[in-house]
Amino acid sequence: MSRFASRQRRRPPTAFTLIEALVSISIAAIGGSVLLLGITTSLRATDETRDQTIAYGMAQQLMDEVLGERYHAPTVDGYQTVLGPSSYEQSGLGRERYDDIDDFRVVKTQPPEDRWGVELGKEDIDGNPRHPNFMAPSGLFAYWQQEVDVYYVDQSDLTTHLASGAVSDYRVVEVRIVSNHPDRGRRELARLQRVIAYVPALP
């Protein structure tokens, strides 16, 4: 056996030193943290997109409900200075007694409800509870709120909100879906605005 071969066999096995092992663990930990951060950010963005999509659908449904009613009650003209529902209209189960657009001015409901006062995600189209298998998960919309505002705007500048008591031929209906989460505060998820015009009946 040669001296060279003997020396080769006596060399200690190759291994990581403690420093190399710590460096490797640190690199792996940093890489894992970056990966988890990316996944968390992606999931948060997905949740936000989902919430905004659902909220927009809610807002559109409520806007359709508002605009499906007449401009004003038969007992008044289209220039009433005080907007909002009567005590009779407010005493219903929900909004089922609202029969003209200005009645919706006071809507501020948490969690969101349908016309008959049934929580959205648990109702059918007739104001009754859905079959339990088709209900939204309990608490899904617990911190969501429907808001409606109805106000007059300047007919020469439809972006100018008129002061209380002033009237014009134009009103804005604004529908908002917001989240009032105790930890994250108030966050607007969807907003819709429609300008509607009053055309008096011909004499």
C-alpha cells in the first residue's frame, strides 16, 4: 500500500462547520419568511377582492330597490324639503313600506338586510329564511353595513350638494357598503351614485 493511499484514508470525513450550518439555517429561515409573506399578501388581496365583489353586488341590489320606487309620495310634490320616511313607513319589519325614493335616506343597517328585514345571505326573494343548506356562513357579514343617502344637487353642477332646505330638479341617490370591524375600523367596500331628475307633470 502506498503512503499516498494511506494518507487519503486517514483524512477526516467532510462536514459542515457550525458557522456554515448556522448560515444555511439563516438563509432557509429568510427564504421561508419571504415565501410566507408573499402567500399572506396574496391571500389578503384575494379576500379584499372577494369582499369588494360581494359588496358591489349588494350595493347594486339596494340601488335597484331604491330606484324601483317613485320619485315622491302622491301627497307631496317633487320639491319636498324634508326627505325621509314617515313614522308609519319606519314601523315596518324592514323597508317593505318604503314607497318613494326619499324614504331610503335614513337606511343604515348592520348587518345588511333585505327589504323585509331578513339578514342578507339568510333570506329568499320573498323575505323568508333560506333553507339552512343555502345560507351564508354565520357572521360573514356581521360587521358590514348598508348606508343610503338621498340629497338634492345643484342643477348647474351636479357634483354640488345643496344645503338642507334647498331644492332643485335633481337628486343624488348614494348607496354605500362599509365594513365596521372593531379591529380594522371603518372601511368602504363599495359605493354607487345615481343622479335622478324630476320632471313635473304637464298642466
